[in-house]
Amino acid sequence: MSTLKKPRAVVIGGSLGGLVTAATMRAAGWQVDVFEASPNQLESRGGGVVLQPDVLGALQFAGVALPDPPGVPSGDRIYLDREDNRVQEMYMPQTQTSWSLLYRAMKNALPQQHLHAGETFVDFRVDGEQIVALFESGRSEQADLLIGADGIRSTLRERLLPGIFPVYAGYVAWRGLVDEPALPMHAADTLRERFSFQEGDGHSGLAYLIPGEDDSTVAGERRWNWVWYRKYSREAVGQLLVDRDGVQRSFSLPPGSTKSADIAQLRDDATTMMGPTFRALVDATVEPFMQPIVDLLVPKMVFGRALLLGDAASVPRPHTAGSTAKAAANAHALALALLSAQRNGETIDSALAEWETRQLLRGKQMTALGILLGDRMMKIVR
């Protein structure tokens, strides 16, 4: 690598994976530009995130400051039955934060002139040791690396591995956010300071507190985050993914897009399937949203000077609480590998080869663990 000029990376995807990649690469001495297809802020997407050490390590390396405290702590894990009796309890302290808090912290840490919204990546071409990203607008960007951090629907992955695509796992995650004061007292008293579960016959719910508006962790200003895993046939999921405007969605229903009839059915189902606490969570949610659970694992992550990371490369099921952590670990390890290569006079390509070997193994292990946990929990036999 040349020490006279900063090497440059073009990152496709402006969500958490793309932002943490940009932040860590900049800390390793790279010039980085991030291109996001959506012209709008992404802060309304997502819900709760378990704050894992891999995320904290990547952000510390990148110099990204989080609010203090960065989330809401929980102590006990409790498992409730259909009547809200505690059938199991263990002490397992951790901290839960919000997708929006991490997104804002990472975005604010990056120079705004290097963040490009409303730019849809369509293809690339190779120019010697350089790679040129091509965009729908007609824009082209030349760089030393093209990094696909554009998630499950990765356009770069479609170009590199057209035969690899997400596969529906047989169930979905319904999600919701509830302002702390909006939850009835009986449910709040059961859930507060705990990571709570209720499991039934082929379905499972969980809930915990996360920061609220403006990342507040003050009691009374936080939000309840809940997830309810439910089985649906492929045909039923297809119907659910038709939003309230009649548009067929591909991978998720973001907040505000679920049909009124489907929300009513979800609440009816909660009445018959869930205990009082989780029923209260569903009833108090104005705009539940949904994401089908999928499996994805690529056989390669590096293709010359183009590479995939985060959910663009492999998707661990959410039971691992590891999707954001894996993206952060991929990005952090990439930055460290490139920094080491620069210091030791090694090539970009040798750094990428070593990085790929380790990250492929990590993705394979996390994907396998997620499948094991999810199929066991949902009583799916394959």
C-alpha cells in the first residue's frame, strides 16, 4: 500500500453495517464514502438491539462516542407461562439499546460530505487494481475497495453471486415499540429491569426496555421493545407483506405499513395465545411491524477488490442477538487487517485473504447456531 496517498473505499449501504464499516476504515487511515439508496433518514427502522462487546469494541476503535448510558440494563431473565407465572428465572445482566441510537451516533461521527443519500448502486467495473462503482444516477466512483454492506437485499451480492439469495425459515418476527407510560402497570411491573420471554407451542415472545425519544434512558421516557415469533406458510407471509397501500414488499413491513386487518388479527391472536403481560404489549402497540426470518450464507466474501460483509454476506437469525455485532466484528477486523498490511508493507489482497478466512468461519458458526436455536424454539423439523 502507498503511504503517500490515502487508499479509498466506497461503501454501499448506509445502515448500521455501512456506517460502522466507514467509521472503522477511517480510523485505519482510509478515505471512505458511503452510498445509500434511500433518500431519507433511516432512523425509524428497527427496534431493540442487545449491546454486544463486538459493537462496543468497533465503536471504541473508530472513536464513535455513545450517550452515557448507552442503553438500558437488565438483570434477570424470566420465562412466563400462559398465566404469567414465572416458570424459570436466571441472572444474566446485559444492556439493551436501540437501533436508532446506534445509527445516530455512527452517522454523526462521520463527515456529512462523505455520506451520499439517494444513490442506487447498479454495477461495477474493474480498472486495473482499482474498482469503479456505477450508480443509477449515472455517477461513477473509483476506489481501491468496493464494500457491500447493503444488508439482506444486497445489490452487490446479486451481482457477485446471483444464485445466492435469502431463504425463508418458516416463521416471522412481529415487532413493536411502546412508550413506557403507555403500558398498563401490571405488565410494566412484570417486565421492568428484566429480559422477559413467553414461549408457547411453536411461537415465542420476548420483551425488554430500550432508550426512548432522543435516546433518553430516564425512567418514564424509555420504550418497551417486544418481538413475537410466529409460524406462517410462505403463501400467508406473501399476503402479510402486501402493505396498507397494496404494495408487495419483499423482505419486511416497516412501522406504519402493516394493514389494519392484519394488526387486528395480531391482537386477536395475542388474546388467545399469549399471557396477560405480552397481550398488553401487543394491544398497546399502535404500529406493529414485521420481518420474515431468513437464512443466508455466502461461500465467498472477497471477489478481487469487491467484498461483502454484515448481512450482505450472512444472516444470523435474531436469536443469536448477533446481527449488528457480526457486522461490527466484520468491519473492525477488516480495518485492523488493512492497517496491519499497510504498516508491514503488505498488499491489500493479502490482507483481504486472511480477513475472509476468519470472517467466513464466524458467519458459518453464527448462522448454524441461529438455525439450531430457532428451529428448536419454533419446533421446526427439517
